[in-house]
Amino acid sequence: MSTKRSQSERSRETQGQVMKATLECILQKGIRETSTVDVARQAGVSRGALMHHYPSKEALMHAALETLLSDEITKVQAMASDVSAGKMDFDAFLQALWEHFAGDLFMITLEYLTAARTDPAIQDVLTPLAAHYNESMEQIWEQLIGNEHGQHQRRVALNVTLCMLRGMAAQSIWRDDPVLYQGMLQFWKKTLIDIGFLPANRSA
């Protein structure tokens, strides 16, 4: 029994190393230039060990994106719970979301978006995972936004928020202007309050 448990632990450790290495390679080189050989070298494992868990590059790319988005959902859920419990105000929540989008998360997903435009295999990987991510974000958003507005309006408000953050993150690639981005965040928070999506007392 202990031997099986030890093997299972080693397997999880290898998968964790491979996932970390895959995301690092995508961030450094992009999806098209990342190979299973690159990932195995970065992870410090044999290519055979990598292929045992992920038999193709497509399977590896699928698992990497699934891991990235799943971890992100968990983090955002925890932040939303803190807002609901009064441990975090909406200003801090919006700022934390922006920091996530301004970091490696967006840059890696941007690689998937760019590749998916012309690569059906990557599009097949991206589409269901992105849909699940958006559904999860909508559930989290429901924790934060009151029921005074219809579901469609709440969904639109969320997606405008996400599109704004993605647009800011994309622009940050060529425009390093933190003051502007902070101003945009505050403008949008005030807009949500003014149109009644967010009570003024939910903010510091």
C-alpha cells in the first residue's frame, strides 16, 4: 500500500513539474515554438516520463490551460468570499483582478487566443475551457452583485468588466502607464455604483 502511495505522490509531483514548465515555456516562447522536448528539459524530467502523462502536445496544451484557469477560478472564488464576508472591499477586489490580468495569466491565455485563430486543435482546447471559465466567473459575480438587475444585465456588466481588463492588459504590452490604468479601474467602479450594480457602501 505504501509503495502505491509513493508512486502516486511521485506521479503528482511529476505532473506538477510538467505543468509549471509548460506554462513557463509558453510564456517565454509561445505555443507554436514550445515542444514537448522543451517542456521536458524545463521540467527536469525525461521526455518519456512527460509523454506517459501527456501523450501529445495537444494533450499537454489542454492540461496546461485547464490547470491555469482552474487555479485562477479558485483564487477569484476565495477573493469573492472575502468580499462577501467583509474582509475585502470591492476596490481591493477589482485591483486584485487587474493584477491577475496584468500578470502572466493574461499573457499565457493571449498565446492560446492568438494560436486558436488559425489552429483548429488549439481552438478545440480553448473553447470549452474558456466557456467553463466564463460560467464560473458569472457564478462568482452573482455573489458580488445584487439581484435588483436582471440576469442578462448582470452578465453584461461582468463581461464588460472582463473585456475592459483584457483590453487594459493587451494595451500594457506597449503602453506602460499605471496611472491611466488605475484611473480606468476607479472610473469603472464608480460607473457600477452610479448605475446601481454596486452599492456605494460595498466600497471603501
